Amino acid sequence: MDHMSRLGHLILKHWTTHRPGLIEELERTNQLQAVLRQAQEQTGDLLHTLTVIQKMDYQAAWELATREWAFL
């Protein structure tokens, strides 16, 4: 996977462990990289919004952001 951040690697590891069917389907349809990039970006954007703009505690924001987009 090119251009994956640490968050992207965490998402991929989580999906591989807990959602192998999703990984298989996305690979079969050649969509894994695009969907992973989207999840990475949306999670990062939400985390930024929650911590910087809404001034939420980082740990609480991390839990919300990853549950929403990353760790389905």
C-alpha cells in the first residue's frame, strides 16, 4: 500500500484480523487501496475535527473516530 500512514497500517491490521472477508472482497474487486485510503483520511479528518476544533480529549476522540471509520 503506497502512501499509508501509521493510522492506515493500524486500519489494515485491524481489518485483516477482524474483517478478513472484507479484505478478501475488496482485493477481489480491486478496491482495497481506495477504501483503505478513504478510511484513513476520514478517520484522520474526524480526529482533527474532534481534537482541534471541538477541543475534545484525544483518547475520547480517538475512540469515536476509529469506531466510526477505521475499526468497523
